[in-house]
Amino acid sequence: MPTGDHPFQYAVWRVVPDVERGERLNAGIVLFARTRAFLGARVELDPAVLAALAPGCDPEPVARQLHGLVRVAEGDPDAGPIARMDQHQRFHWLVAPASTIVQPSDVHTGVCADPEATLERLFTRLVRRG
């Protein structure tokens, strides 16, 4: 495994069940490190928090959408044509502004030696509860 610091970019996927209220729930992370040829994503939807923000919002379709984004990040050929693009193109599609219930944050940057460990650290800090 190469050593040293490698630049990376990441965004937080947020669930925004009611755009007018503006409340959101962090539900995933997507991280891209071009020099390490790494594109990874993790998601976790907390149904209790979603219910508190939007009673009546069915978590199942939201969870399916989130898991579909992970499949695109992974390059799963069964996830559609976007998933068959190269990593750079997939990342930019995954972090493009969206008006759906799942919306990406701004893209943030950093450096790391291990993108997988950095993805896990960011996921634990920004998404996972408890």
C-alpha cells in the first residue's frame, strides 16, 4: 500500500424530507481519492430521526435511494449507465446538486494516507448516531 498523503474530496448525503422546513438528516458519505483510484460510500438511515423530522415519511424508498447511490459509487454494472462511468465521472454525478429527498452537501477536500479509513472516520463522525 502506498504511503504518504493523498488528496481526497467528499460530500455528505443528506435526507431533506421537507424542503420548506429545511431540516435534514445526514445519511451517508461519498469519498473520492483520485491518486488512490478510490471511490467509496457508506450510508445509514436512522428511521427514528427521520420519523421525528417528517412523520409519515416512509423510510424504505429513502433507504433504497441511498443504497442505489452506494451501488453507483461502487460501479455496480446493474445499477445503470452512471455506474459504468469512470470513478471521476461517477463522483461528480453523485455530488451534483439535487432537488430530490437525498441531497449532497458541498464538496469538501482534505488529504489522507488511507481513503478507506478516512471514509469510515468521516462516516462515524458525521453520520452514525450513538
